[in-house]
Amino acid sequence: MLRDQQAGLNVRLLVVEDEVRIAEILRSALSRAGFAVDAVGLCDDARAALAVNPYDAVILDLGLPDGDGLRLLKDMRAQGNAVPVLVLTARDAVEHRVAGLDTGADDYLIKPFAMSEVIARIKALLRRPEGALGALLKSGNIAFDTIGRDLRIGETVLVLPRRESAILEHLMRRAGRVVPKTVLEEKLYGIDDELGSNAIPVHVHHLRRKLMDRGATVEIHTVRGVGYLLVDGDA
Amino acid sequence: MTAPRLRSLQLRLAVQLAALFIIGSAAIVGVLVWRAYDTAGTLADRELSLRAADLAKYVAPASDGTPRLALPAALRDAYGAAPDADIFAVRASDGRLIAALPEAFGSVVERWPATTDDPSYFHLPGLAGKTQDYYGLGISVDSAVGPLSIWVARAAGATALVHSLLEEFVLDIAWVIPLFMLLALGVAILAIRSTLRPIREVSEIAASIGPGATSIRLPQANLPSEIVPLVSAVNRALGRLEQGFAVQRQFTANAAHELRTPLAIITGALENLEPNPEVGKLKVDVARMNRLVEQLLSVARLDAIALDVSGTVDLNDVAHQAVANLAPWALAQGRTLAFAGADRPVVVSGNAYAIDDAIRNLIENAVAHAPPRTEVTISARADGSVDVSDHGPGVPREDRERIFERFWRGRAAPAHGAGLGLAIVAEIMKAHGGNAKVDTGPTGGAVFTLVFPVR
């Protein structure tokens, strides 16, 4: 928990949710995860808050008493506000409004959702290269500096070969979620023009070995036929 | 076996009609035969009476005053000709025999009492010189010499004419009666059958009515008018049931919908509590409840609105995505997922969300039944099918149909899950014109297959 608080020290989130209890719980869970949280229940309040504060991410419920969350999202984007938005929606709405979600939202979660999932998704948005947590990626007891390209595991610091660090970076940006092998191949293409079909598994194998040997709490799992995911074993 | 068979209207009518026809034709033929014999008897009586009167005409007093029978030659020849010719005897009122042919008959009647005006009948077996029995009558007739007692009899064989007439009647005419009745019975059975055919058709339609197909109504065309009130009453009852079902479904949908917010609150609140074993268990319980509510909503949605399956879906892509989405969850459950795709897109018509839902339900089901640290493999095949195979105990052959029914739970099933997941899968596949089935894999685990119709 302490780790997370440090991680999110300067991150400010806006929660737009009209259900008071859910807003309360989101606020308390996100605060405990180390984020500063503002919560509003109306579209108008959200507009006002967005105009005043630069938020690092927005959690947006679609059904609001004074308007449609998608409308608010569209207006934000029209004004050039590129803040990452995680939409909370009912499952039946996804099917009918998928177009709206695709254009405006960065990610969406179907209600009812687990709070840990909200936090994981928010972190994933913040871990994007331009995100608030995009420069120093943290997971479990490891931290990867995307600028300096060094990996800290507990107290030890090591520098990874380029391909391995590229793979780790992408796995860490999407920690807890599967990164398709094809995506990793695209990322490596610029580095390694002669990418053999076996290259990714070999790099992952080395990476796994290094993490394990140095007592990392995170693990890289293989999802055969799909890709890889990095999981914080302690989480 | 007999009791239900006799409950058949068709059989009951046929049996009763057949009985009626058999009794009826027997009675008619019987009456006809009896009447024929009766008439023949009456005719014979009349003829014998006339004979007696005829004989009396030829009785006259002789020169010595004694009555004598003076038969014309022709008549005498007629009486005496054949061995079975008619016989007669004439006695005077004082009991003296006037004439008899043959003589033996005379000696018989000498012992008999005098006749009266009413004919008295007799049967004369074994008359001397005659081989046949004789039947006849005795009657008093007035004559020139006063009242006479005259007995006239005819050989039994002489009724042969009547017999042959009757025989002819039975052979030529009477057989028509049972035949006619048989035909009538046939016509009746055919009429019953053709009347009942629409009812059979209606019952076939009725058999297809179930909770999933409540909008069907029984057709009333071609039905016998006696049955129409029943059928229309049944249709009205179906209408009321359908309404009830709709209310029920709406209730389920609304209830599930309304449960989501409090569930989200409980879920979130639990995650904000300090972790301890009790909270851990509660989280598992709430996760189960979340899943159940989600499935109830899926079911309600499938019931309420026809699935739009007009889209174009790459099964390879949907299955790949489903595996990617569920792999972290499966890992948390201690199982791994693997995907084996086809080497090219597997394009089918359908609804990508529904297909994703179906695959997701199969994966969740497989993960729940697979032993820990085993792999669940999802395969998309070029023939338009998706397999989900596990290394669990498999599905017993006898459960392979029922497993797709709502709220059905196998004996071996762990206590989680409401038995809705596979029913949702089956309904989604039905909406796609395909089907879901389960078989046994090479390791004995279950292999669930979604089969889509080929485009």
C-alpha cells in the first residue's frame, strides 16, 4: 500500500458518478491506492471541475441525471482535452453504444466491476507513455525507468538488453493484462529487423530468468497462442 | 395396454359401430329367414286346407247310400304318382273311413279323434310304405254327405322348395347386408380418421410449445366444430400464460438490473476493508453473486429480444480476444488458458458480443471444472466451430443433453454457479442457427464445441 501511495503521489483523478455510495467507495479505494480524487455527480459539475483542474484521468459513469456521459466525453474531446477516460457502463449499453465508446473512451469497464479492476485499468491508462505514471513503470517490487532504461528489482539495479527491456516495458504498461505476441513483435520490429519466429519466447525466457533470480515479486505468464502477461504475485 | 387403447375415440367408435352392425345384420337376416319360413308355412297350411275342401267336393253318397270319394282320374294319379306325393284320409262323421291314400294312412287316422272346424296339425313319422316324415293338418269340412273329417299331409321333403328359395335369397341377396354394413363401417372409420387428422396436427403444434416458444397458437382451421371451442379456449389460456411469462421475465430483468448497483457497492466496500480471511470469503461470495446477476440479465435479454445475428464475425478474432480477456482471471484461479487459432479468419454471420459471451461462459465453465494447474484450450477451426477443452472429469454421456438446460447442475459440479452459463451458450447458438455440444477429449476431459452454420 505504501508503495502505491508513493507511486500515485502526484496523480489527480476525477470520478463522475451519480450513485453516491459507489462514488464514495471509488473515492476511498482510489485514495488508498495513492491517488488524489475529486468526485462529482453531474455533467455540469464535471465540466466545471475539468475546466479548473488538470486531471490525469477521468472515471466516467454514462448514466447521469443531467445528461449523457458520452455527450460530455465528446465535448471534452472536441475541446482538445485528451485526458485518459475510463468509462463505467452497463453491459447492455456496450453493445448499443460501442461506436461512442470507441471514439471517445480509452477503456471501459462493465458494471458491476471489481474495485481492484478499476484501479488496474486506471493504472494501465496512467502507464501509457504520455500518462502520469508513464515514465517510471512500477509493479510489485520492480520499477522500470522508461527514460533511463534501467530496471530496479528491490534494491538491485540492472540494465537489460534492448529487446528484453522493450518487452518488459510493454508488459509493465499493461500489467495484469495479456499483451498479444503480435503486439510485442510490432514493438520489436524497429529494433530487430530480422525477427525470427522464436525470438519473443527466447527473450521472454531470459527476462523471466532475470526477474526470478533477483527475487522479483512479479511473474511473466505465457498464454499459449495469445501472448504474455505480467502479474504481481503479491497483489 | 388395453385401457389407453380403448380411450381412443376412433377405436371406441369403430368397435361400437362394428358391434352394432354385426348384431343388426344378424337380426335382419334372422328376421328375414324366420319370416320366409313363416310365410312358407302359412302358404302350405292354406294349400292343405284347400286340398281338404277340394277332396270334400268329390265325396258323394253311393247308390247304397254310403258316402264315397269319387276322385277324377287326373287327381287320383296326382295323389298316387310319386313316392313322396301328398297323402290324405277322409272319415265320415260316424267315424267310418271313406277313403285314404295310401291305405296305411287310413288305418292310422282310424284311431284319431274326429276333426274340428279349426285345423289341427300333426306330424307323422314312419308311415308304412313311405320313407319321409309327413306334416299335415286335419280339418272338418262340410260335404254332400254331411260333415267330414279330412286329413291331408305333405312329405317333409316337399318344403325343399322353400329351403332352396331361402338358400337363393341368402346367397344372392342377404350377403349384401353384412357387406353393406362393412362398407358403412369403413366409411365411418375413414370419416373419423379424416376428422381427427387436424386434431393430430394441432397436437403436434401444441407439443412444440414451451417456455421458450410461448407465442405459438393452435390453428383452428379445418377442425371439427365440436373441438373448436376447446382449441380456442386453449389458445386464450396460452395468451394468458404468455403474458404471465412476459411479466416474469420483465421482473427477472428488472430485479437483476436493480441488483447491480447495490452489488457494486458491496463489492467495492469489501475491497476497501482490511484484508482478512473472512473478507476474502465474502469477496468470493460477492463475485459469485455478481456472476449470477450478470447471467440472469443475459438470460432475460435473450428471452426478451431477438438477437441480431446479421453481423460478420471472425471467430478466430473473437476467441483470441476472449482468451486474452479471461487469461488473467484464469491465472488467478490457478489455471492457464491456451488458444489454438485457425491460420486464416473464420468468418461467420452472427453477433460478436453474443459469441464472446458464449465463449466466455464455456471458458468459465471449463476453468471451474478443470483440476488446478491444468490448461484449458480454446480452438477456432476453419470449419466454423470453436472448441473449449479441459482436463477435468468430463461430462457423463447421460448428462450431455441436459447440461444445456437452465438451472441444471451435474452431480459432480462444484457448488458454484447457478446452472445458467451453458443454457445461455445453448440459446446464443440456437439464435445463430448453430448448436452447442459436449464430447470427451483424448484425455477424458470435456470438449465443448460451438458449431456455426457455414456461410
